Amino acid sequence: MVATDRWWVEVGAYIPSGGSTTHSVTASFAFEGTLNGNYDSTGALPAIVRMPVSLAVSPQNPYVAVGGTQQFTAIGTYSDNTTADLTTTVSWSSSSTQVGTITSAGVMTGHAAGTTTISATLGTVNSSATATVTQSALVSISISPPNPSLALGLTTGLSATGHFADGSTQDFTTTVTWASSQPSVATIISTGTTSSRAQGTTTITATLSTFTGSTTLTVTAPALASAIISPGSPFLPPGTSQQLTATGTYSDGSSQDITSSASWSSLASNIATVTSTGMVTAANTTGTATISASAGGLTFFANVNVTAPGPPVIVGSVSPTPNAAGWNNSPVTVTFSCTPGSATITNCPPPQVVTSEGSNQIVTGTVTDSSSNTASVTVTLNIDETPPGLSVSSPIDGATISTPTVTATGSLYDSLSGLSALTCNGTPVTLSGSSFSCNISLQPGLNLIAVRITDTAGNVALTKMHVTYPVYPLPTAITITPTNVNLAVGQTQQFTATDDQGRPRPDATWSLPRRTTLAAITTGSSPIQRP
């Protein structure tokens, strides 16, 4: 016999082998593939057991009452995508036999309230489900709210409730399997959230084990969600009118003009009235009237300002705001706000951007109304975008300083807003003219010196340099050169102190004998005081 296909041979079955003689077959191993072999009537043919590539246990999340039973099934899928019911072939087990046990035929019995994992195994393939045992039997599933209605573009949440034989209930919203019969009308996710897709109806189901609850969901036309009244806050002279319009936005994102369909009303008719078409007329009383427009069960508002008789009013504002000294260090935008008086505004100047540097720059704006009345406003600007000048003459970057204190000197200037503040290593220094001098204490090693000057407009100039204050070891001897010097009156001589390693010692302290009046000695530019 030559077997060249996948076979399933059950224990105790009979197959022909080599002829018409029937032999009993013993299932001794599992095999899936091609088996080649010649067998006669006296040969023993091994059993060829077909193995699935996966198993599926159902139901997945059943509820079983104490003392009740639940039939589980195991369906095997093979490499050629065929399936077979393997319920009585697999090995069944329960993770908690105190909660529930299961027979070899897949019948589970509930023993105590709780949960247990039911597993089906065949060879190396397995699958499982979670069974919940309750004190009372689950009898039905209901969905709330019943038969809901949903406007197109909106979402809503549904809940699922389990009803038990003893009258108790349990929330199964996130436990059931949700489904929509018409996903093109509405979809639903595992949390019970339903999203509308198109107008129409769909059946929503919630399934748990063998129980299913259902309801009909109706998706209606888009609902009004919001509206904007334009213009939003108009200014009207007494006796003048203004047409208001209302634009509605709907739940599906669409929008349309609802001016004629809205119901208009004034909350202060002594200040302004409004017609059914949205036409507002200002009375002779100044003030603000709130106008409402109602549609689709919603109400929207806008304010109408009735202005005092007289010429228009114009106000100028500056952005960014000048600093406390009245200066800006960047371009400035001047914006004008115009309010009508006895007549409507016909011209309000647009914003002006000023980029030029200078002090006392004048920007003027003029408003005109329909009666040719005008009003003007001027704004004065001070703009300085240029940093001040800073030049440090001493010390130079990279210098070696022999004393624990160094004096930084230099010059500074600003041709527009003027100098405001000077710091040396963060310490304020009093400004005096166009030069500066500041003393800075040094630490042994490398030191950073930072000189910062700020002008009145807030522009900054910063110069940084590094100097070294060397760390000298204590010498064992000091040699002064030259020695035995003869000087004429008024002459000078530079002396140098050198340690025993031949290194010049700028940190040496110089002195003269007590009560000497014949000569004086200095270190740097400072005379040494005689003891």
C-alpha cells in the first residue's frame, strides 16, 4: 500500500491492507504528510492521524448557573483550510475545578460562583474560553436605551444588561459582543459607543454566550449644533439699522444660513429692536442690547451697541507694548479702533507697521463717518533696534594676571535711546560718560570676565574674555635682579624676582628698608608704602 495523502484513522477502525482481507488497526503515532510503504495481508499498517493547525473553542464567554451545564465545542482547522468537529477528540480541562468541571465530551458543570478557564488540547494545539459561574442562571440580555435615535454625525453610548433568574442584573456593556446589522448606517465598538454614518435604521445586537439582546437604532437628519451671528458686536448710531445673519453648523459638519428660519428677539428693546428676519434698529437710548436667535432647540446671542450722538471716536493701540521708559526694540504695529457717533463709520484706518528707528515718531489715524464727521488720534513711537557699542581695552582675552584683582576698562556708547545699565561679572557698575572701569576679583586658575551693557530700549551688548590667575608654588629661595644698582636722582630701574626654579614671580611682595628716604618702589603703578 502507498499512502500519499493526509489521513485520519480512528482507533478501532478497519482499513484494507494489500487486498480484500480486513485487519484491525492500532493507532500508534500521528502523521501528516506523505507515507510510503508496501503492506500485505500479514503486515501491520500504522495509524495515520491527521492533526489540525489550530483549534477554536466556543462559546467564548458563557455564563453558567451553579448546578447548570454548558456544552463546549472544539473546531479544528487544517493546513488546507478544511475544518472538523473535534469536540470528542480533544482533551478538556478546567483551570478551577472548584468553580466548574468539564467532561471528555465538552460538557461543563458549574459548582461555585467564580470564573474558570476551559481548555481544549490536541497534541501541541490548544484553545481556551473563560466561563463564569453565577448563583443564578442568566436568562436574557437587554440594551439601553431602547430604540434610540441619533442625528447624523453624532455618537451615542449604549449599555447592555444581563438579567438573571433570581431577578438580579449585571452590567455587561464591555463583556458582550456588539454588532450592527447595517454598518453603512451606524457602527458600534466594544465599549457600546455607536457612530452614525448615514440616515436610516440598523439593528444593534449584544451577544453573550447563547443570549442576544437587540434594539433598533434610527439615524436621523443632521441636528443643529452651533450658530454664529454676524456681525458679532456691531456699533449703531441712534435710529440706524443693521441686518444680522445667523449661520448654523450641523452635527455632520455641514453649515447653512438659518437667518430666516430662526426666531429673533431683543432682550433690551428700549435700546434696540429686531425683526423676525434679523434686522436690528437702534433706539435713541445708548447702551448695549443682547439679541438672541433660536433654532433647533438652541439659542444663540450677539450684542448690539447703540452709541452716543456726536462725532466718531478713534483709539490707537501699540503692539508690542513699549517698556517702562517708552521704548521698543522691535518693529511696532499701530492698530486703530473706531466707534461711531451719530452716523455709521465709512472709513477706519487699517493697522500700520513701523520699522524705522528713531525717537518721537508720530503715527496718525483718522476715522470718517457717513455725515463726513472725522476724528483723529496720534501715537508717538520710540524705536531703537541697535545694540549699544562696547569696547573692552583691558584685560585682553587670554591674558595672565599676576594679582588677585584685575581692573577691566573700556569705552561704551549708544547714539539713540542712551545707555541704561552696566555690569561686570553680574555686578552693577555706575555709568559715567563714555568710559568704564570695574574691579573684578579672580580665583586661582582660569577666570571668565563678562562685561554687559544695556541701552534704554533693552538692547544688549556683551563682551566675554578669559584670563588666568596662575597658582604659584612656594619658593625655597628668591633672587632679585639686577643687584647692586647705582641710580642717579630721578632715574628708575625695573627689578625682577625669580624663584629657585628660575621662574619669574609676579606674585612677589616688594618692600624697602624701614626709614629709607632715598628711593621708592612700586608694584604695577602703585607705590609701596614704607614700614
